[in-house]
Amino acid sequence: MVIQRVEYLNKLISFKDKQLIKIVTGIRRCGKSTLLELYRNWLKEQGVAKEQIIAINFEDLDYAELTDYKKLYGYLKERLVKDEMTYIFLDEIHHVTDFPKVVDSLYIKKNVDIYITGSNAYMLSGEIATLISGRYVQIEMLPFSFKEYMESTGSMNDRGVKYTEYLQSSSFPYTLQLKGQPDEIRDYLEGIYNTVVVKDIVDRKKITDTMMLKSILRFVFDNIGSLLSSKKIADTMTSSGRKIDVKTVEKYLEALSESYVIYQAKRYNIKGKQYLKTLEKYYVVDIGMRFMLIGSRQADAGHILENVVYLELLRRGYDVYVGKIGEFEVDFVAQNSRGTVYFQVALTVRDEKTLKRELRPLQSIRDHYPKVILTLDEDPEAQYDGIRRINARDWLLGLTD
């Protein structure tokens, strides 16, 4: 069953024929190539002739010769359709040396619509950022949402069971074909993990201490949803007999973020309306990969839910921060062009003390933006002085705002 990835597909459709380079980024195997294939099929349904579509995946050895930018440019140039729009798809383009020169040269031609993908944010830094600044739109892709996972099962029933499956089996699309085969899923996730760490980080960043990089990644995976600093990580590693300085930790964290295996949520002072430079939280791209790396612990369930909510907010187009209001912390301050929404995330608030603890930070905020508590309690929605308590699975499925 092919999941249509509707939100991402609609974004591509909305930018069709616009004079912008469309750049789809995201961790390896999150579905970027499939998305472009779905979009090409849509183009054909709209009457675009196959001669107008050029698609190259640079992880396919058939195109190894075209990783030379001059040969690639020559190949594409001679295939442009005269007086018609030509749609060019360049998958995993970072394998091409000096690829920004190709993209920039194509961009300035008439009737060329360009779509490229890459598995790390590093490709958008340096030369390409300078060459195509203001000329591109970036679509950041994630593995399956809980809603997409539910759709893949063919039924929207048994949400509780399927939520557990979703966490344990992974959100990477291909794992659907390995359903019920935990050992095979583990091997598959381990393959992605090793490729990201070795190919995307160690080789590109010329890191010599691979074991230290993996130790830091495990530490971050083990501390999702906790306030961290580079100094705290460096001190923890050093105290366990692995000496490392703060700058090296920062370098490793940046590399892990650029490869989309972890995401950093900075802190935001709600009252002062300013971003804070110290302490941040980290979340992982896939809980199944986290289970593969460090195992599962029942005590982590709250932070895991927090991780799932964080990624969903990114999917919905929010910039997401950790809120600080006086002595209290708000799990998420989600901002977009329409305004701000505040979120608290908790496994359960059926205990009166827990409910009061979760309400207190939201009650401290004096503006009139929406405030929400998300929990796994299977209770009807409730309100407390305008603060909504919603079932998290309903929210993830889009059954409630």
C-alpha cells in the first residue's frame, strides 16, 4: 500500500512552475524518492509528457558518470524540451561535485522546473546557500506520522494498540513491509543508523573518534526531552573516562542535527519574548531507532510522547521552542505565521496534583494564544479556564484542532 504523503505532495504541487528551486531534505529512507515519484505520477496525470520529465537518482550506479557536474549539465541541457516546461528531478544531489553550479545554470533558463533532494542540511550551507540564496524553497521531510501509520493499516480503529506498534516498529516507511518481523526491522534500522553515522557524518566531517560520536548520540537518545548543554554532555563523557572538550561536543551535535537524526529545540522566554542561549532539548527522528540503540524503558513513556508531539508540530509547519515563564517550563511554544500555540504534554493528568502541575505554567502566561494539554487519558475533552485538555492520539490523527 502506497501512502500518498499528502501534506508534502500538496506542497510540491503548490510550487509547480514557480521560479523557485524545490529542495526536499530529510534523513535517509524517510521517503524523499518516493515523494518525487508520486509527484511525477501526478504530473503525468495532469497531461505532462514523459519527454518533459528527467529524473536521476545519484545513488544509482547507472548515473555514476554524471556525478561530474560538467557531464551532468551537458546531459540535462541536451534533453530540455524546446518551448515546453521541462521538469528536472535530481535525487541525492550532494553526490555531484560542485552541484550548485548545475542548479544555478538550470535555474536561469526559461521553462525549467527543478526539484532536488538531499539527506543532510550541510548541502544547504556554504556555496549553494550563496549561489541560490532567495531562489529556493526547502521542504523538510520526516518519516511517517502516526496518522500516516494508521492509514497504512487500512483501519483507523485500535488506536492504542497501533500507537504502541508505531513506536516499536519505527516510522520509517519501509518498515511497513517488515511488519511482524522485529529482528528484520532492527537490522534495517541499524543499517540506516550506521549509514547516517559513517557515511553522512564521519566521512563528511572527517571525524576520527567514531566511538565518541556514537557515545554522544546514545546519550542524547537516552535524554530526549531533558534540558542539556554541551558542557553537561562533555562533563558526563569525561567522568566516564572519555575526555572530550565542549567545542568538539558542539561539532558532533551540529553534525547529528545536519543529518536529521536529532532535532534541537531551543528555549524561549515567554514573558521577555526572547530566545535563550543556554540549555536546550533534543528529540530523535524515530523512536524505533531509539529502541534499537538503547532499548525501551517504561519510565520513558512521557518523554517519548513528547518526542512524537514535537515531530508532529514540525510536520504541521511550526517553529518549536521550549518555553520558560518565570520558574516554570512550558513543553512547547509552537509558532507560525498565524500565531502561537502553547502545549503541555503528559501521559496522564487524572491525578489532581499532576493536573495542577501541568496547568500552572500555562496559567502563568498572560496572552490570549491557545493553550493545550495533550495526554493519553481516554477521557472526553475538558477545559480549565480556557486551557484545553485533549487526547494526544486524537490530536495526532487530526480529529481535533
